[in-house]
Amino acid sequence: MSRIRPFAVADLPQIAALHQRLFAEGSHLSLEQRRRYLDQVFLKNPWSDGDASPSLVCETADGRLVGFLGVLRRPMSWNGQPITAAVISQFMVEPQHRGLTGFRLLATFLAGPQELSMTDGASHEAVKLWKAMGGVESPLHSLHWTRPLRPVAYGLAVLGPRLPAPSLVRPVGAVVDAIIARLPQSPVRVTEQGPDEELGVDAFIEHEHHCIPRGGLRPEYDRGSLKWLLEMAEQKGSAGRLRGALVRNADRDVVGWYLHYVRRGGPSEVLQVVGRDQGLGEVLDHLFADAWREGALAVSGRLQPRLFEALRSKHCLFHDRGSPLIVYSRRRELIDAIRAGEGLLTRLDGEWWMPFQDVR
């Protein structure tokens, strides 16, 4: 017999060890780093209630912990009314206990007090379990996009080990990309922008009222929680260095901002793009220019529905290579609004920013 109960401080050693056993491949994290990060994210986040944790463990009769479901509560609003959302991460079960244990953990979570449950980093197996229990995929939010900046180098990077004579091909590709980038009619031409202002917490809070739509569904930020969130997101090592900038138009009015991870010789991964409707294209231009200056080969992100027309006009490619956004709610109007693309849900509001195996 086993029971599902809330995650507690005393569980950290066992859950860190479980995490190490199940997620050791491709990770350099020590057991202590895993323990510390589990503590920071699930027990000491700004939305936790002291000793009460919404995260769950499965405990056997002899006290062994064989399953874990990490939960992060996030305050949001729906048409101006406050609601509580809950995001899951690090859903893991010992191989010999999979099946019923995973079902019980997820069922207990979905029966919780939150109005909205969601995940944007679930494995294929977890997605099937969510859907079997009433979760639905948001088609628009599950699309991903890519804007090549250095298309030849990007294509060569995708080919990787299949590339013949890379020491000869890559220098030629770099020359071709430099030529393409300067052609006036090139669809991947990047126009120099800036200089941009660094996006700080105070600027984010000051300008969100006119850059983030007030209607529909949207996250609610305050200085303390936003500072914690961005500091934690900076620890994601594999995607590169986190950069954020405030974008102003020619009249020096703020029209939006961008947050992205950038790594020279790799893709830039977008965490969030926010802007006034008439300024979204300008914000994207600044994002692409920043990624170009930093040596990125392309810019990629998960679709924010408000960005669709601006992204299409910038010659972005749309695809489904990435984890879908899965949502669950007992309020049908919330599900319908999300699937219709209303409001704002970005990678900053799910679990994508906190893959534990990537933490620096």
C-alpha cells in the first residue's frame, strides 16, 4: 500500500536521489545541487504558503518515496478577476511503480483548489496521461516558430555529424550568410537596431499595464516574485545567457520588451515577447538584431497568439517541434479562452524556464 501526500522539507534527500537516478543522463548536477534546487523552486518560491507545499509525493508503507510531482502555484487573472493557476514540473515515478502511481499523483493534483492546471514541458507519456484525465492541448500555444538569422550555418548545425568535410563547408557557409544578410530583399535580412535598454524588474512592472493586454487570461507579477522568477530563470545553463531589453520607438515611447536566451553559434530561445499591438513588429526587429549581434544562428520560440501576424510578416517558420501546452480546468470558459488564444501565456509562465538538468 502507498499514499499520496504533500511534499515536505524532510523529503528532500529522497526526492533528490530519485531525481538523480531518473535524470542522470546528460546532466552534470550533483545530488546537493538537485536537493537545493528542489528546495528553492517547490518549497521556497514566492507563492508558497510556509510549510504547506502543493507538490506531491507517493510514499510506500515502509516510508520509501517512489513518486514526485512538483507544483508551482502562480497568481493570474481572468478578465480582471484573480484566479490561481498551478504548473507542474519534474513529474517522476520509480520505473517499477509506474502506471497507477503516476495516475494517482496527477489525479490528486488535478483535484486541487487551483482554477487552472497546466504544463508546457511534459513528456509524451505524461501528455497522454493528462489527456486521459481530461486535459486538453492548446493548439495555438503548442506551435513553435523559428526565424533563421544565418540560414546556411543554421542548416549546417542541424545536419551536425552528417555534414561532409565540416572544416571546409562551414567557412564557406559563413561567407554566404554574410552576403545574404546584406541583400536588400533578403527574407532573413536583419536591420541594425538599438541600443536597447536593459530590462529590469522595475521597468517590467512600470510598463506592463500598457504592454500586456488587460482582458482575458494573464499572469500577475509583483516586484518580489518577478525578481525571484528572473533570477531562477538565469540559472538555466544549456540555453545560453538570459538577456532582456526594453524597446522604445522613434518617439522614445516604450512599445514592449523581449527576454531570450542567446548562445553564440546556436539558436536564441525566446522566453517572452511583450508589446503594444502596433509595436510588436518593432519589438521583434530589436530581438532579431540583438540575437544577430550575439552570434546566434536563429531565433526560436513557442507561439504567443498575439504575435502570429507579426511573426508571419518577418518570414518566421512555424512547426510543432516542441512540448505542447496542456491545460485542465473545471471552468470551461478558461479552457475555451486559452484555446482561442486570448490573453498572455508565455514560457515565463509555465515550466519551460526551469529544466533542472540545465541549471548552472
